[in-house]
Amino acid sequence: MSKLKLLQEATAADKAWMAEVATVFGERDAGMARFHGRATGEPGSRLRDLYNQYVKARDAYTSQ
């Protein structure tokens, strides 16, 4: 897979995850939740699933 495609997938996964973070924590606190490690969600939650997808896509991009 091309580096560009991996970047696009990582970016899309990040946006989907952060949209859910904003839903859970509110727009105002979403950024702080992300950078303080609170935005990973509980196991089995939609937030955790989106976070895991983001990490997988980010890692695939950075491994290239």
C-alpha cells in the first residue's frame, strides 16, 4: 500500500475517533481528553474501537 494511502487512512481514523471523543467529552474538553490519555474508552465501547482503529492505522503509516 502506498504511503499516501496509509496517511489518508490514518487521517480518516483520527477524524472518526476524535468525533467520538467530542461526543463523549464535549467539544470543549475533547482535545484535553486526547492528550491526557483519557480518550481511549472502556473495553468494548465504540470509543475504544475507534481508538484501536486509529492506532492501527497510525502505526501502519509510521512503519513505512
